[in-house]
Amino acid sequence: MAKSRFVTAAPTRPSQKSIIHALFSVSLGVSVDSLRAWRQQQQTQPAPGSVAPPGTPRDLERENQRLRRELAYTQRQREILKKALAICSAQPELLDDSH
């Protein structure tokens, strides 16, 4: 008996995953390929609000310095506002617009 040049593959059943993809794509009105592309794109993007991977030590040091300066500025602003509130509370006439 001569060997056949064509190999007959056994019929395969679609996987549960491919059936789910097909159902979702039909319900969304898009192709399965579009759904797969969107899914792959979503998996490669960082989640909203996630922390970015750390940079080089030099980048991290610069960021720390920037944050320290920003914190110091905010603390100075808070102290100024606290003093202004104390002065205005002790002298309510300063808040009166009629003067």
C-alpha cells in the first residue's frame, strides 16, 4: 500500500477559550481578531494608577529631590496660612471689606 502524500488530520474541537472569544466578539459586533488585538493591547499597557517601574538610581534621586523641594514649599505655605488665620481670627476687622 502506497503512502498518501496528504496526511489527514483528525477533526479538532474548538477550545473553550476560542468559543468564549467568539461569543464575546459576536455580542460586541466585532471580529475575533479585533477582540484578540484589544486584549493583547490591554495586557501590555500598565493599569491606570499603577506605579511606573523604577528608573535608574540617578533618576530616583532627582525625583526624591524634587519631591523634597515640593514638600518643603507646601509646608511653608501651610505655615503662612496658619499664621494668617491666627491673625485674622484675633483681629476680625481685618476681614471686613468696608475699611
